[in-house]
Amino acid sequence: MQGEKKSFDQEHQKKTRKPWRYANAALLVPLVLSAVCPGRAQTGEALSPLRFTLKQAVATSLQKSREISLARLQYETTRQETGVARSQFRPNLYTGSGVAYTSGFPLLAGGGAPALFNLTYNQELFNLPAKGNLRAEEQRAEQQRLTIDAVRDSVIQRTVSAYLELAKVRRQLELVRSERDSAQKILDYTRDRMQAGYELPIEVTRAQLTAAQVEQRMAQLEDQEETAADQLRVLLGLEPDQPIEVIAETIPPAADQTISNLVAGALRNNPEVKVAESERVASEERLRGERGGYWPTIGLIGQYNLLGNYNQFFNKFQRNNFIVGVDIKIPIFASHTGASVSFAQANLTASQMQVENKRAQVSLDVRHQARQARQMDMNREVARLQLELAQQNLQVLQSQFQQGRASIRDLEAGQLDENEKWLAFLDAEYSHQQAELDLLRTTGQLAQTFQ
């Protein structure tokens, strides 16, 4: 019995950790973990695992994201639409000819003499409604550019979240595997004592339940690992069976700043606020343009015609004809302009209210998320202290075991308790990181933090 006790004590010395030194190592020292899952069927030659740091994973996901590529294509489409609106203020030259039958005095549809060949030129010089519409379209393009930033932040947040979850779940799997060994030792020890008449059968059932619960948790964690690894592979543009190695990392805290600074930064950098403000500017430009509808419009025009032989209709015939001048239209009574101004004014009022609502909502979200992040930080600190207490208790049990005042079951139960506190601490750490991620995204700091 003394030899068994000494052997077990040597084995347990390897498993027992220093209280907080090991906790620091879990947070600061990179833990490289394999992505190959036990029991998974492998066909063909095994793929070499790819190792990513957090920033490398973010950079790769941004480079390969189809969502970002689609957003850029949509932005380019919007820019081209703006070019269509701008084209009326640039030179436009047309030419053409045609064939038609006419009886009597030769005329074109709409008046004028038929031409063998014609050349037409037009260009807007002063047209305030069209200019306002052009500036509004430019703001639409700006909104689409801001949408790219919003999509980028979404990709960053999902990549960081999947990366951190995968690292956490793999660390928890290591702990649960150790927990399974402890639960099995307790079960074997209890069975031996029951057979010797020192334990009741209910104690064996209790030990079996504990072992089954550990197996259940391990199966759940393995499913979570598969899900997180699949999500990360999709974001990184990897093959479905490509193994991934990740490193346990922390993210810089955003909640350490004051609430007022966080709110000010969010109102300045949040993409949704910027989109709402751009829409308000577009409405202002459209209203300014529609009010300019009461002013004259000026356009540059020109036309050249090569006519046929119409001597029988005219006393004096000239084959080559052209006209160059300025087309000025002065509105006298324009019902359309008044209706357009009223519509643009109503649209501007709605845009201004939308900006106010969005700013108020973002301010509220930042305050709530900052409080949530600090609450998660306190939860993490409580979990850390509980873990440290469990580790100290395990040291006491180990000392008592060496003195013969504690059994193997007591020692393994302490190991199980320490593992449970480790699992709780890792969950609290991950929840805190998620709260910080939400706050970083709302305040528009994700890109500068992870790029």
C-alpha cells in the first residue's frame, strides 16, 4: 500500500499545477493545439496542419472573403451609376442617318428637312436639379463604400470569435480528458472498497454518474470543436478537411476607456452612423437641387446636317447646314418643381431624424456593451479566484495524502474540482472576450485592432 501510495503521489505531482503561475501560462503562453479530431476517417494522404496566429487568421479571412468581394463589386457598380448621372455635364456627340418616304414638302418627324447625314452635340452647363441629383448619387456611392467597412468588420468579428472559441474548446478538451482519468480512478477505487465491504453500492452509482457526465461533456466539446473549426476553415477559405493549429491569445481591452470617450469614438467611427449621415447629406443635396429648379437651365447645343437636293422646294438651296448656340429654358410656371421640392424636404426631415435615432441607439449600445464588458471582467476575476482556491485546496489534499490522512478518492475529487474551475474560468474568459469584441465593433475599432 505504501508503494502504491508513493507511485500515485509521483504521478499526481506531474498533474498538480501551481495556483496562479499556471493560470498565467494559460493566458499568456501560446498553446499550439492540433485540429485533427480523434476517430475522424482520413482518406488519402494526410494534410499537414496549418498554423495561424490571430492576426494572420484575420488577414487571410479578409483576403479571401467573398462577402467583401461582393461589397466591392457593388461599390464599383454604384460608382458607375454616378458616372451615368455625371455624363450629362460632359460633351455628348451623336451622328446618324436614315431612310423614310415623304409626300409633298419633305419633313422629318417633329419638323425640319430630311438630311443625308447629321451630327448633334449637347452638354448641360447650368442645371441645378441635375447637379443636385449628381451630388446625391455621389453620396450613394460613399454609402456603398462605408458598407464595405461594415462588411469588413463583420468578417473580422466572426473570424476572431471562431478563432478564440476553437482555442478555448481545445484547452477544455485537454482538461476534460484529464478529468476522465480522475473520474475513472475514483470509480475503480470505489468499486474495490465496495467489494471489500467498505462502501455502499450507491457510492459506486454516484461515481458512475460522474464518469458518465464527464464523457457527455467530452462529446459536447468535441462537437463544439468541429463546429468552430469548420467555421474558421470557411472564413479562411480552406479545404473542409484541412487541419488548423491555433494559439491561445488575448485581445486588447476596450472597456478600460471612459464611457464618454467610447461614445465619442463610436459616433465618430461607427459605419452605421456614417451611412445615416451620408444619407442626410444626399437628401440635402437633392433638396438644394430641386429648389434650383426655379432657375433657368443652360445647355450647349450644336447640329450639322447634310441635306439632299431640294431645289424644287426652295428658291435658294445650301447643302451643308449647321447650328451652334446655347439652349436656355426659363421656368415660368412649373408645378413639377414645387412638388419635387416638397418631396425632397420631407425626405430630408426623415433623414435628419434617422441620423438622430442612429446616434442615440449607438450611444445606448456603447454604454450597455461597456457595462457588459466590465461585468464579464468581474465574472472572469471571480472564476480566476475560484480556480486559485481549488488549486490551493488540491495542494492541501496532496499533502494530506502524503501523510496518509486523505484517500485516493479525495485526491482525485480535488483534481476533478480543479478541472471544473478551469473549465469555468475558460468560459468566463471567452465571454469577456466576446463582450470586448462587440464593444470594439460598435466603436469602430476592430480594423485598427486586428489589422
